Amino acid sequence: MAETITMPKLGFDMQEGTLVRWVKNEGEDIKKGDVLAEIETDKATVEVESSASGIVRKLLVDQGAIVPIGSAIAIVGTKDEKIELPAGDKGAGENAAPTSVKPETKPTIAPPLQAAPKTVLTAGPIPTTPITNLNSGDVKASPLARRMARESNVDLTRIQGSGPGGRVVRKDIETALSTGQSPVAGGPYNAPVVTHDDETAALTKLRQAIARRMTESKTTVPHFYVSHEYKMDAVLALRKEINEFLPENEKISVNDFIVKAVALALREFPNLNASFAGDKVVRHGAVNVGVAVAVQNGLLTVVSKDADQKPLHQISMNLKRMAAGARDGKVKPDDIEGSTFSISNLGMYDVENFIAILNPPEAAILAVGSARNVPVVDEGGEIKAGSRMKATISVDHRVSDGAEAARFMQALAKYLEEPLRLLV
Amino acid sequence: MAHITMREAISQALWEEMERDPAVFIMGEEVGVWGGSYAVTKGFYDHFGGERVRDTPISEAAIVGAAIGAALVGQRPVAELMTINFAFAAMDHIVNEAAKLHYMFAGQFKLPLVIRTVGGGGRQLGATHSQTPDAIFAHFPGLTVVAPATPEDAKGLLKSAIRSNNPVLFIEHATMYQVRGDVPDGDFTIPIGQSKIQRPGTDVTIISYSKGLEISMKAAAELAKEGIEAEVVDLRTLRPLDMGPVLESFKKTNRAVVVEEGWKSFGVGSEISSRIYEQAFDYVDAPIKRVAQDEVPLPYNRTLEQAALPQVEDVLAAVKEVL
């Protein structure tokens, strides 16, 4: 039965390969595993081994042809066997012509193998490369022994067979199991590998929007970043004190304090409460702080409007309502529009620090990490425990510069470290 | 429980069935006045008369053809072919008619026919009278092929064959009529199409039937002296073939030898080992060995004949190879 050899897929993203050179010509004997051709992918030049033994009956593409993966490149069969050319596949590739495929070059004058640099792909499977010394298929073993080895995770290659010709038989597996020599559960050679298929998921509208806006932002807006570490002991103590008077569903979060603090700091730094608009910068009158909320398959930014003027409790209650709506997919347009500055807080995930991509057209965004108990050096030079939180602001460099951002971060410290300011 | 010979067991089965059912009758060469070539029907002619114990001309085609006709119209003929070698002369009737009529007439006709015949070598009867072509007949769907190895099985299976509404080729072995064994008293039958463990064991499975079973049992006894416990499975029926006990045994021992008197090529051993490979591949610990007759027309010379036929020593050697 003639076998068709196809262009192998040699890398995750390989779509096609160039047939650089035929190593075997039509009419030549070939054994399974013999090199049939050399192909070039966008990563490397590699050898294609024949998956069948017999005679190379037909080479279907010219040297130099670009062939899509999976397309037939050659047919291997027996000498007189009638072969059928692949239907509609008159030699895949740009300059392939089945009538002129016969290579004129004889193997002896073909370029030497080393003429084409051979490199091993760093990623992606190379199915034509047998790892013979690790393959239990090369071990002579009875079917029963193979099954037992499989079931008890014994490496057949490490067992000396006692059967005829060194065949591994039941007794050998039993001996190996009883002496405990050869089971290699979790060992380096035959640790079982479970194959998980790739999964393709269509982009939701939300995902599409995120993809579009983030790509636009990261590729067109010149970002710069300033990080600061805040002493959180005072704000945490105040929060604890306030929350003692509040019912369970009205407790104020650390993030609520941050929103209020950011809003007050922005009032001092109108240039960071701004948007870049081509030939001008718009400094917004209102301080509307957007808060990123993780939702199913994406994120939404709900907006705490006029946060600089609203009491902490009101900010907190509004954000709770909007965040819950966003997670339930019942967000109101008004809740997600009009932000002039955004906060992304990953503090609940024990994140030390991260940086965010600007949410266009806003000029700045604050990425907030976790408040963590860390050793700190106090005024007297003593080391003691303290609560610290790192935050990083990303800024549109067309609008502002590092010094202004740094001063904003210092101003923010004033509110977070003396949190009574947030209550007046 | 009576300790009787195979001949007596077969004779009893025929006698009892003829007494039980007036539709049962015997026909064949020398079955009547002479009492049968192997004396199985001795006394039948005097007791049942010439109508029910019919001597026929020397024409196997006529015997089987007439028996088929009788079966089609409601009789239960037991046709005897003096040896299975002569069944070739009736081949068309056996495989083209007996095996197919029920099927080709869409079940409108039943064929309650038994063809008793004698196979096997070892009696210096020469190449044309000493064959064991059981596998040939077992090849055809529609034909039941039974070949017992013990008096009990012979009696119980022959009774089942006579009561069966399907054509049955009942093969007796020429050298086993004097084999003795315990046979239950009274009327009993043994179902067709059931293999049987004749000797339990743990180390290797020996599968055989008919004469092959006899030498397999002797081999198993020899092996036991060396501490090797062979489990011996008797197929008893070649078609329909019951692989259940064979596979069950093989999954326990993981090693098998198939013993038959016929030739190895395209034989019973080939069939059995193929089915084991197909149905119990993951239990195979060694290649299955076949013990069979040498691939020559069986010689007349006693020494050569015995050399060509499978012997206990051949079974022992095969078992040693698979262990």
C-alpha cells in the first residue's frame, strides 16, 4: 500500500515550509526513518524522515517549492504498485509542477548535507526525531509484560529480560516490582504525560474592546511609571475604627480610602486629571475616579463621580453597588462613563506591585498592590513591623512628566498616611 | 456411573435415542447385518430391523444425500461414513446442501441430520485413510462439528446431536474406541458448543480436542511430575467454538500450547491462537505454540507414521518452549 508523505508541522505556528532539497530521488529505496528531504521553516532547516519503507515512487513538489503543512510531498510504495496521485494536489506549492518534478541532480552531486544549516527547533515537536534510547517500543517484551509495565509504571528499558532473546516477560516485571528496583513512578524517563488539546475561544465583545483599546494605548501612548511605598498603619487603624460602627454590608474598604485620597490629590494636580487631545490637553473640572472591576472574561471600570467632594461612606456605597452590577452584567452606562483617572487595585490578590496600561484618553492610572506587614526602620533606626503598600502610577508623557507624577504620589501619601484628612 | 469404552458410550447413545424417538434411524455402509466397521451398531439390526438400520451401497454421496432428504421430510437420520476420508466424496452434499439448506430456504426447512464418521491416523491405514481434516469441515458456517475425547462427552454430545435440528458432523477417532471412562447412568445430554476444562492447572494452558486431548492429558501428567501444572481445555465442539474457558484459562496462565492431530497449516491451532491474540493480547507472555501432524501425507510405515503424528513428547517440548 503506497503511503503519502506530507509536509510535517514542525512548530506551533508553522503554516508552510520550503522544500529546500530532496535527499532521495524517485526510484530510490527508502526505509522508514530515512531522511527524505530537507525543509526550511521560518525557524530552521530540518530533515523530513520517511514514515514508510519502500521505493520513492513520486516526488510531488520541486525543490524550492513552498508547501503548506499537511500537503502531499512524496509517495512511497512498492516497485510495481499502482499509485494514485493525490486528487487536486498537483504538487502543492507555488512553483510545483508534477510533470517536471524529476530532479535532474543525482544524489552524488547534490549539495552535501552540511550545506544547509541544520538546527534543532527550540519549540514545537519534531515528530521525525525518534528518541530511540528511551522508547520502550524498542524493548523486546511480551504484550503481558508491556501491559504490566504500563499499569505499574515500570520502565521497560531498565529491565533485563529473562525470556528468549532477552524478552521481558511477566516474571521479570514481577521481580522488578517485588524488589522495588525498577518502578520509576514519576521518574525522569517515563513520567506519564497527559496531552491536553489547544482550546480556541472566540473573543467576546468585551474582550474585543479591551484588546482594541489596550493595544491602542500601549502602542500609541508613551507611558512612564512612578512607584511609591505608602505607610498604611494609620489608614488601616482608622478603617478598623470606622467599620466598628458600620453594619456588615456597609464596611469601608481600603480601596474606598484610596479612591477618596486619590480624588483629593487630583484636585491638587489637575494636570493628571486630564486627557490628551491631539494639539491640546483637557484638564477636567470634575474628579471622576474610575475603579477597575474584574468581571466574567474581562474588566470594567466603574466611576465614582465627584469623589473629591463626596463623603467616604457615600463613595463606598456607590462603588459597592456599581461593582456588584458590573459583576452581574447589569451595569448602567452612567456607572462606567466619564472617568477622568483610573485606579486598578489588585491588593486582594497579595500583589506586591504592578503597573497598568493607561485607559485612553485618561492621562494617568494608578496600580495599587497589597498592604503588607513588612519590617521597616523607624525614626530611631530600629527595625519593627509596619504596614506598607506599593502603588505605581502610569502617566501619558505627552501630558505630564516624572517630577509632577512623583509629587502627586507624595501628595497621595499625605492623605493616606494622615487619613483624618479624608474625613473632613 | 459406569466405566465403559468410547464404543459402548456411542452405541448406548444411538440405542437410547432410537428407543426414545422412532424418527431416528441409521444408514451407512455395513452398519446393519455386519454391525458397523467399528462394531458400534452391533445388535442394532436384529433389534430395530432393516427399516431403521439400513445398509447402503458404497456411495457416500448417496448416503449423505439421502439422509438430507429424509431429514428434510421430518426423519432424524444418523448417517455413518466409514471414515472421514470418504466424506470428501460427499463434500458437496455436506457443505453445499446440509450446511446451507436451512439458511437458503429461510428457515422453512430444518435439517435434523447427524453424520457420524471416523477420523485420525495411527492404524497404518495409509495416507488416504488416515487423515484428520476436521478443520476443513469446521470452516463452513451452518455445519456443526463435534469431536469428543471421552466416553461421557461422546454419549452426551451424540444425544444432543441427534436431538438437534441442525446438521452435525460427529467425528470419532479411529484409535479411541477402546478408551474407557466414567459415564453417568441414565439419560443425559451435554450441550453442543461448550469447551471444558478437563484438568485444572496454573502454569500453562493446553488446548486440544479428540485424540489431541488424550496426549495432552498424558503430557500434563508428565509435567505435573516436574511441578508444572498444565490446565487442559477440551474444545469438544469445533463449530460453534467456545473460547470462554480457553480465554479464562489463558488470562490466568498467559502461555498456551494448542494440540491437534491435523496438519498445522490453516488448522485448529491457528484458529485458537489467532483468537487468543485477538481477544487476550495484553495477557500474552510468550508466543503460542502449535503441536500438530508433520506436513506430509501420513506414511504407512508404523515408525514413520508415529513420527509424523503428534506425540506426548511433542507436547512436552512445546510446553517447555512457552514456559
